[in-house]
Amino acid sequence: MKRRKFIEMTAAGSAALTASIYIPGIQQDKKLRIGLIGAGWYGMVDAKAALKAGNVQIAAICDVDSAHLKTSADELEKLQGTRPQTFKYYHDLLDVKDLNAIIIGTMPHWHALQFIAACEKNLPVYCEKPLAYDVTEGIAMVNAWKKAGNIVQVGFQRRQSSAFAKTKELIKTGRIGRVHQVDAQINYIPALEDTKVQNPPSTLDWDEWCGPAPMLDYRPNIGHKAWRLEKEYGNGHLVDWGIHHIDIIRKIMDANMPSELFTRGGIFELNNKITTPDTLTSFMNFPEFQLIWNHKLWGTSNVSREFNNGIFFHGDKGSIFAEDSRVTIFPVAKDAQKEIINLPADKMQDNHVNDFIKAARSKNNDFLTCTPDDAFRSTATVQLAMISYYTGTTVRWDPDKREIIDNTEASKLLKRNYRGSLIHP
């Protein structure tokens, strides 16, 4: 499935805002007042999902693009009947009195500072994935959450997929025997924006958008929505989109983190257009199994299109291919027929945000399905895979000490320097 089509389907699933979800046993007579940091495309997807939970008001929004602010404030006013306060800077939003929760929908390179500031306010936080831009940021975010003891949900919404839950059940009950290898991929052809250096839109404060990250010359291909394949902002397809599969593989297999990672690839077709690999293979060795990630952003993607976006679990008694809404079982017997199980997956985002709303309203962590410590493991896994790629070395990881073993060059990439006066946590 191409990313653009995927975006259209996701947006369509968040369009109907008339349903209200009843939460038994939790006070419903007072609206939960939420502040939204990052009022662009996906921040608004999260905000709309929060409104669908019922008795929620987006009370304040902030964005460094004034066009985003106006457009999103106008839309929210129509949806909820009240206009949110608008701010350029997130610190000003966090100073608004009587906020009950925060949604962070900015780019990954801003997550750490905004997340830690919200934790210091002891506010419940819904933070988009990946948790952080670099590994050291992720550790600092987990520590801030533990210190504050606040409610936090991280946006790995595929944990809400019935198909992946079914896959876990099938593997646990031995349907395909013992799983030794897992193959994952999301191959698509990106629709790239203009790569010509130019002035940013007059409404966008590009300096502030870049924040702690390097301030590159502006071009649309690294700006709004398109930053994912830029190394300094999104760090590539595996970190941006593939991380969903890495996360759900960890949950299905009850795995912690890989002990060894070896990654190779390059930019073969999209050179001078993107700065992260358009072709990548990563071997992630967990104690219990080997995970192989593979993608290419050119050509035919996978010649068998039905397996273009998903995960193969290979056991000694058969294999399972799992995706958001479908499970396909391949028995090992020579003449055995494959079995297809279709399961709906249209409300993953809504359900994930709704769990956060229930937890924030009731101050009950039991509703949460993705806390920062677990999100860190998935985020750090793909970050370490990219460190292996950038250094051309095998990366060995100690999950207890949270450090790279005997590899000085790779260890340097666990943290990048912040730009200007901003201080890395």
C-alpha cells in the first residue's frame, strides 16, 4: 500500500466525530481539557480521536506555523463548539491553567523537550511515535516519566489490532510451532515533494520548527509531512513507519530488545532526493529469534503485492503472515491449504487514544497499552539498527545497562548535540 493511500484511509477513519464512547465507572460530567502541541496533520488526527472519546475539549493548541494554527483552530471550533486558545510556543501552552492532559503531535526531534516539560507539569501525556529522535533522549524521557509518575500513552496504535492479537494467540498456542525467524517489511513508492532549496512559507518559523535539530536549507521535501525520509528530522523509513512492525513483533513475541544488530543498505534510486536509505536490510538478533527487516522504496516493491506490508512469522510447523486486518496461516504440510482470517482494523487510532482518555480521566494506568519504558525498547531498537547502518559495524546492545558494548564509534551516535541554546536532556 502506498503511503499516500494509507494517509487517506487513516484520515477517512477519523472523519466521523458523532459517536461518543461511554466509559463505565469513570466520572463523565466534566470535560477533559486537552492541550495539543503540534497542530498539523497528525496532531489533528490525534485531537479528533480524543474528541470522539466524548466529554473532551481541545482547549489550547500550539504550532510554529500560523497557517496550521488558524486552520486547526477553525476546524476544532466547528467540531466542538468552542475555539481553542492558540500559541506559537509550547511553553506558553503548558502554562495554561486547568489543562488536564497534553497531546504531542510534533516531529520526533522535538518530542523529548516537550515531553519532559509536560511531565514536569505532572500532566497526562499522549506522545506520538517514535518516542524520541536519539537513544539518550529516550532514556531521559523514561526517567522524567518515572519521576513524575504521570499517565503516559505512546502512539503505537497497532497494539489495538485484532489481527495482531490473533497472531499472538496462534503462536502462543503452538499453531505454527516454535518461531525461529520473523521477516518484516513495508515497501512503498514515496511521493516526494519539491527538493529545490527555497524560502519557507511566510507562515512558518523554520528556525523554530528545526529547534534542537540542525537547521537545513528549507525545501518542501523535508518540511511538513515530508520530513520522514530526512536523516536529521525523521531518520528514515524504518524509524518512521517500520517501527510499527518492530513494536508489534516485540509484543507478539514477548521480546525485550535485540542483543545484536547488523544493517546494510544505501540510497540507490533516490539519490539527491532523500538522505536516508531507499534500500535497507537489518538483522536484529533477539535471544529467542532472528528478526529481519527489509525495505526498498523503488521498483515493484514486493512482486507479490498481498505481502507488501506486513510480518512473516516462521515456525517449524508453519508460517503466519500478519497485517493490520488480516492473518494468513501457511501450514508446513506439502499440500495444505492456506487459511485466511479477516479482522477489522478501522478503529486502531481511535481506540488507542480512547484508552489514554480513560486513563487520564480516571488516573488509572491499567487502561494504557504503551507506556514510555516499553515504547523506548521499540524506538531504541530501530535507532540502533540505523546506528549500525551509519557506522557500517555490528552493534551489540546491553539492555540492562542501556549502552552499546565495545564500539566507540557507534556509541557516539546514541546522542547528538543540540543546536543553539537548547540543552540535550
